[in-house]
Amino acid sequence: MKKVLAIVLLLAVILPWAGVALASDAAAPADAETATPAAQDNLLTLYKAMGAAFAIGFAAFGTAWAQSKIGSAAAGAIAEKPEVGGTMIVLEALPETIIILGFVIALLIIVML
């Protein structure tokens, strides 16, 4: 059940990005010679949107999984030894850099290509 939920959530991230990418280049030229490059640009835009969605989606999934494991271990450690609370807060914040890097990669995909 968890795998099905993960796939549904991943598709919920990908499909809106793909729809926006396809809608942004909706105006196709009437000339037959220029129709092929426009279709290629539209496909490139779709791939860029999907790549950005994958970058953010996988980074968010990895961050959530890491924080769930660290959070449960931190709760147990703090219950036994309260003075490790500061260290556990730092360890809980470390996976957030993964999602920040996912956003940076998504922006690089969209802007640079």
C-alpha cells in the first residue's frame, strides 16, 4: 500500500508540471517546414518539466524517509539521555539540504537547458 501511495504522489507531482510545459508552447505554426522544430521545442519543454519534477520529487521522498528514521531514533535517544537534544536537532535538520539541492537542480534544469 505504501508503494502505491508513493507512486500516486509522484505522479501528482509530475503530471501538473508536464501539463504546464505542454500548455506553455500550445501555439504551433501553420507552416509545415517550421512545425517540426516547434514540436521538438515542445518535447524539450516537456522533458525539462519532467526532469525538474523528478529532481524535486525524489529529493523530497528521500528527505522524508531520512527524517522519519532520524526522528524516531532521536525521540528514543532524547528519552534516555536528554542532553543529546541539541545534537539530535542538528541531525534532524541535515536531510533538509537534500530537498534544497533538489530545488537547485530543478531550477538549473529549467533555466539552463
